[in-house]
Amino acid sequence: MSDAASPRRRRSGGRAANTAKRQTSDITQMPWRVPVNTDRPTEPLDGDGVQAVHDGAMRILEEIGIEFLNEEAIALFKQAGCTVDGTNVKMGRDWVMEMIGNAPEKFDITPRNPDRRITVGGGHILFGNVSSPPNYFDLEIGKKVSGNRKQCADLLRLTQHFNCIHFAGGYPVEPVDVHASVRHLDVVFDKLTLTDKVGHAYSLGKERVEDVMNMVQISGGWTDEEFEASPKMYTNINSTSPLKHDVPMIDGCLRCVRRGQAVVVTPFTLAGAMAPVTMSGAVALSIAEALSAIALFQYVRPGTPCVIGTFTSNVDMKSGAPAFGTPEYMRATQMTGQMARFYGLPLRSSGSCAANVPDGQAMWETTNALWASVQSGTNMVYHAAGWLEGGLIASPEKFVMDCEVLQMIQRYMEPAVTATAPEDIAFDAIKEVGSDGHFFGIQHTQDRYENAFYAPFASDWRNFEAWEVAGAEWTAQRAHRIFKEIINAFEEPPMDAGIRSELEDFVARRKSEGGAPTDF
């Protein structure tokens, strides 16, 4: 633990209540599960193409180099024998591949509720909430506004409620009404008490990362040794494209790595602006940026759980604005999936869109992005629910609408959908009905009808007249109503009273000490 906290012993019975199952509101949803993607991935590159992208990435690392602004990272690269010139680091491909070879292809992250353990890699696909927008929009407010703590907490309640959301990423909206020096303390407290799912720390300075690690450790009642033995949380960083890693993000990752926590490295490359206009060039640049950091982390602690991320899309060449859910975005995600498998690393991608409100554009762009994640063999899908305006707006209506899509994807992956046992082939049922009957009333159907097909909670499958009589709600209006129902019926997941008190005391103490330094 950091010098801000002393070693602790496991609290007796601290997590005993966490295995309780609770269902808030009457909205039908699928049970909690960590789905496995059994489809063969879409692979747009042939073998020569994979080798070409790999060689391009390695040449970038060997001949151009990556700028590391973090002094500790520079010292470590020198120690490892890399070529360092000021902040520029060049590294040989043999060393990079040796380091990358230490990273596990699959690992678990266990939050305070062990029933919410997730597996990253190995064919699993995990969906997370929207993270980090500074603004918020819902139909009741009717306009874009700066985020606040209540809105952030409500989005965390949606994160907990929906079983198709497997991890709680960063702040689902930035609560700008809380001062930046203590914002992480309040939001992480809310996250740990309103959810019992895997959480995240922003790598934005020593104090924030250390505080979050200490709070997560308190929430699970873990000793230092237990916390560091396996991941209980993770951090995600972005490179500063092109070809640069900043000070605080690398610092935060090194702190997490040394305490055994997981790290996700996700270059944010926009083809035509921060990366070459060609998608293979943009992917090669992204791969080089990610591998340079992952190699460093493996050098520091071989075997540390690392995920390679992709956020490669394109800009609108007319305006320069980011575009998401485009054909190029989908292909870049699929190509990066091929490269992740080539390197033996789990993959992170995103659900994203450029739409400003929860409308048709928002859904077709996000659905394109989500299905690209499925096709690429992604293991962690960031921003899978609630993202608008290229990540500048969080929306509860969009969150609910996205969860409908996520449930459909999970249903699509269930083995029962493609089962081929004799009762699934249903020869006797077909024979019974013949050519002049129907299947509604036969026993084969009666035995299976309740769970035979996906049952929506937000979609409306009634005809126009029935929909009109029922109030003629459009999709976003239904989603807003569902959002309100969930919030009104929400119950916090169980937490030991002693652990909650310890978290409260930690937050109060760190606030009295000033929290994290800021420029204002």
C-alpha cells in the first residue's frame, strides 16, 4: 500500500453478504454471465498483411522511436539496453517480442463481490459502461449540461443494474461540481458502494492511483498480500498520438503494475489527423505505441496482466471531426484483433458514435462498433453503453438502448441458439405438424416457448395501432421511462458496515490532507 495507508489484516466476514442476488425494478433482463464469443473472428488481413503491419510497427519502434516523457520510464529503458536520446526511445524488435511474450493471454479480475469476477481473454467478451464524458444529456433536461455527482451516481446505478454490463470503467460522466482534487475520492466511493463490479483507476497522478488502489483494497477486505496476488481492478491509458506517452499515465501504470493490477494500453488514433490516412498505417502506428508501453510494463514485472487496446477510427475530412462506427473503424478494429492474437494479448475496443442525441444515427453507429468488437474477438468493450457526441456526452437513454443491443449480442452467443441435439432438429415435431398445420400449439413448442427466443425490455414489437393506443412512445422516450424506473427501485448491493465505515474514514482523511494536487 502507499505511505498514506498502513498494512491491514483481512476483515472477518467482510464480503459475506456480497454474494446476495438482487434484482431492482421489474424490467426483464438476462441473468449475469460472462459471455464467450465462439464465432470465428473476421480477419481482413491475410498472413502477408499481418506480417506487413507487424513489420511496420517494429520499424517504427526501431527506427523512429516513441517519446516517453516520464523520467522513470526513460531510466528503465536505459537499464533494459534500449537506445535513449533525451525522451526518444528506440527498441529492438527482439527485445519487444521477448517482453510481450511474458504477458498472459488470459487473466481474471476479482472485485469485492467474487461472484462478479471477470475473465479477460480466452474468448470472453466483456462490456463496460460509458467513461469520462464531461457532459450529460437526458430527455428531461433536454439539453447538454456539465456533469454532476448525482448524474454520475445514477449512471453507476444503471451500471450495477444491467447484468450485461460487466465492469465499471471510469467516471460515467465527469462530476464537475466536485473539485478535481477530491473528485476521485467521491466518485470511487460511489462506485464501490453503488456497484460490486470490477472498477478502474485513472492514471492521473500518484495520489489518485494510490488512493483508488487503497479504496479498492479496503472494499474487498484484502491484506496487502491478497490484493497484490491477483488483479482486483485495472487502469486504462491512452498514448498521445502520434508516438508519445505522457508523464502521469505511465506513472500510474507503473504503480498498478508493481502492485499486481491489470493495465490496458489504448492508443487513440484518428486516421487522417493523428495517424496516417490509410487504415493499415494507422493500425501499425497504434500497435507500435501500445507495444512500447506494454513491453516496459513486462520488463518491470514479467507476467503482469496487460491488454492491448484499439481506438482507431477516422476523421471527417470535410470538418476534421472524429467519426465512429464507420466502415473504416470496423475494419481497423478487426485488423487490430488479428494483431492482438498475433502477439498473444487480450484486446480492448469500444462502443462509440458521433451522434449528439440518442437517435437512429447513435444506434446504427454504436451497433456497427459493437459488432466490430464481436467480429474482432475483442475481450473488453469500453463505452459499450451510454456514449454520445464522440465521447463528450453521457446519456442514460442511450445507456438503456445500448443495453438492449448488448443483451441481443449475448443471446446471439448462447449455445442454445445453435444447438443441434435431436430435440433441437425437431424431426418428430415437423412430422407431427406436416404441411398443413402450425407449430404454436404442439407440445414441442409448449415445452420451450418461454425461453425459445430473445425477449426485449426496450424494443416495442407491437403493430402501429397497438403502439399508438399504448401512448406512441418513441424509443428514447421508453428508454427514459425505463431509466427512471431503475433509479427509483434501485437498492445498493450489500456491503459490510465496517468496510463502508472504513471507506468513509479513508475518504474523510484524504480530503483533510488535500486529496490530489491540481492547478486550480
